Amino acid sequence: MAIDSRFGMEMVLDDLAPAAALFRSLGDPARLSILRQLVDGEARVVDLTRRLGLAQSTVSKHLACLRGCKLVDYRAEGRQSFYFIATPELLGLLRSAEHLLTATDRAVALCPTYGTAASATEPS
């Protein structure tokens, strides 16, 4: 994801596409809630459903997204699947995000495009 001024804009945008996809995969509150739960250890879909108050289909859909991005994985034990964070680098990224939010006094929440005020005005 290095940016090098020797390359044209097309090369830079191509290089940044995977990073943009990563941040989009983390850009849903339900997925972040699931990851927050998995930071504490493995969990089954039923555990996540109970803890987060989300429908089973919603949790399964978001876990599939996170698995597709290779951010979470699972292990089977009998008929049960236990989900976990697949790479320790994700833990570092989540910690860095928390530090950044603290350092900026959560100013991103006021962003007119992506902040909480913007999502409150979107049509349902």
C-alpha cells in the first residue's frame, strides 16, 4: 500500500484498492460489534446472537463477509462452529483505531458524510 510519487494516479489508486476494501469490510457497526466480541475469544453464532441482540441470519451474513475477507475463521467441533479472529494484525488495527478515535476526540462521528448525523438522515 505504499504511495510512490514516481507512479501515476492510476497506479496509486490500484494500490489503495485493497486497503479501501479492508476499511469497507470494517465499516459496518454489526461487523465491528462481532469483532469486538471475538477479541475476547471464540464464539458461536448463537453466542453472538444472544450477546448482540441481532438475528441469527444477520450474524451469519456478517461472519461470512468477515470470513471472505480472511479477517475471521472458524473451527468445527462436532456440529458447532467456533469463530475467532484469524490474524493478530487485526487486533493491532482495532487497537490503533481506538487510539485514533480517542486522540481525535471521536471527531469522525461529526463527519457530515460518514458520521452519526449523516446516518441518522439517510432514508430507511
